[in-house]
Amino acid sequence: MPLMGKKIFQVIVYIFAGIGLFMMLGFLAIKLGLTNVSGIIDKQHDYFQQGTSQSSWQQSEEWATLQTAITKDNSDITKAAAVANIKPRLLVAPLVVEQLRLFTSEREIYKQIFEPLTMLGVQSQYSWGIMGIKEETAKTIEQNLKDTTSPYYLGASYEHLLDFTSTSTDANTERFNRLTDDKSRYYSYLYAALYEKEIITQWNKAGIDITNRPEIIATLFNIGFTHSKPNQDPQVGGAEIVIGNETYSFGGLAGEFYASNELPQFAK
């Protein structure tokens, strides 16, 4: 092999080796939980104080885009919330936070795509879809629907809501397609709504009603099933989100949206 051809071949080998290493490290990071965003505990508990001034998120250009994009999904949101038997606004709360976090962290993509098209951002790497649900979380949501011994079990009428149409070997592909479909977002909303319903059910079975605590439900939505431990003094927190000059926790921002007069079509 000529010297130049040999060098080109070596470069190609190194490139593919690098890609393989990157994908392997990404896989390990997910399995080890290294992609989980470090969170904060919110010490402020004034989410439901109605005032005349607006928060930074309400004044942001991202919010102007987002509220229009969410309105387009009104029917899917309402349908998914009805199937899970939760308030539509409770479902919209973590959606608002997840999308604001995506819009503010991916500024270039936001400017090029999300803002001009007033569309929601669909994730397809570490977290999937518009609600940012991880693969393992989606699987747990499915399993909880059928496990009658689980504290998250919702009852027989919910057991088949997420059944797959394909064979078990294709379930992973069908799950991914469900959650990343940019034409119909119904399944993204349904998974999220059932996730919230399962968390509420777990706490109810422990004798603690968090149905009217959107900031707690959103916090648990963000930090995951393994951190959902019913107690009499749940803390608001989750991933840190910076919008303008203000820093929010995931749960705190969800609580602020829920209490606001924004998107009134999704009643409190």
C-alpha cells in the first residue's frame, strides 16, 4: 500500500475508533447515572403568591415561543391527562420547565429551529422526546402498570395503556419511536401523565396526598422514581435552570408556572 494510502487508512481507523469509544462512554455514562443533572433544593416556598410583577421566565423570548408551541398540542395534552386521570395543567407544568431548559441550554438550535417554527424540542439522546424521559424511566412506567405488588400500581383499567403492537424484540424500537415522534406527541404526554399518576398513587398509598402539590410532583418527575420516598416534609428542588438573571429549581419553576395565569386553557 502506498505511503499516502496507508496514512489515509490509519486516519479512517482512528476516526471510527474514536466514534466507537465516544458511543461506549455515552452508554456507560447513562448506565452509571453520570448524565443526571446535579440539582438544588429550593428554599423559597412562595410559588403560589400572586403578584403584579412577572418572573424572568415569563419575560423571556423563549416563553413567548413556548406558549404558542404548547397551544398547538392542546388536544394531545388534554387526551393524555384524561386517560391518566390528572389535571392537564399538572402535565403541562414539567413540560414547560423541560422545554425552557432545552431552549436556554441549546441557544443556537433554538434560534435556528424552535423559535422560527414555534415548535417544541424533541430530545433523542440521553433523554427522549419533549418531556425528556429517559429509557429506563419509560420502562419503569410500563412495568408499574402491570405489577400489582408495586406501590405505583394504578389498577386493572390502566394495565394495557402502554402495550406494544410489535414483538418483544422490537419493543425498544417502538418505545423510542413513540417518545421521539415529532408528528404525534400523544405518547410523550401519556408516558409523562402516567409517570405523575404513579408518583401520586405511591404517596397516597403511604397516606400523603400530593395531588395539589405540583411543585413536589414536578420535583419527583425530575429526580426519578428511586428518589420518590413519601414523607411529611417533601422538599422542592431538582435540576438547576438559569433564565435571565434568575436561578430556578425544576420543581420550583413548575410550581411558579402552575400558579401563574399563563396558558389559562389548562385550568388549575
